[in-house]
Amino acid sequence: AYIKVGRVCTVRGYIEFMTISGSPAGNMRFSLPFANEDASGSEARDQGLGIMQLRGVPDGTNVDGGYACHTLAGQSYVEIRGQYGGGTPVYMQAGNFAVNERGFWVTLTYFTGS
């Protein structure tokens, strides 16, 4: 579900993978109801950041502090990103969701382009 007031959009809910076929690959993404603001300069770094809780999803990494939903300027999707102790970002891979009945809860607020 989402609510949009002016240019501020908040998305929240639970995303569960009940049936998966094939071999998912690449960074785990999910779509936003509206495109993210297309800012430049220092404003373009983190347009939105959301909290999340994984359910039954192994990450296969040593991420410090878990994962968060991360939006980028001008994009219509969110990627799930963590951070190593040295500051290097790491993205949750779609293959980690390749087993049925895995998912996550999410709450994310971001600025839209209009």
C-alpha cells in the first residue's frame, strides 16, 4: 500500500514470494508507484531510504547492520542494499529469494518527481 501527499510518497507492506520458477539473477528490486525525484549533486545520493525486515532469506554476506531499501535519483524501483564495515555497499541478490515462502516487510518514504 502507499500514500502520496504532494511529492512525498510512503510505501509499506509485505512482499512474499510464494512460487518462483527459473533462476533469478541480479540485484533484488521492486517497483515504486511513482518515479523517484531526479535530483543532481549531493541531493542525488540517497533520495529515499526505507527500513525492512527479511523473512527466511539468507544473504551470504557479512553485512554490518542489515539491509535497507535504497532508491536512486530518477528511478522507478528500489534495490535492497547493505554496507560492509569499510563503507562498500552490497546489494541483496535476487537468487537469495529463489526458495518459496521467503519475503520481507518494508516501509519506505521518498520524494517523487511531481
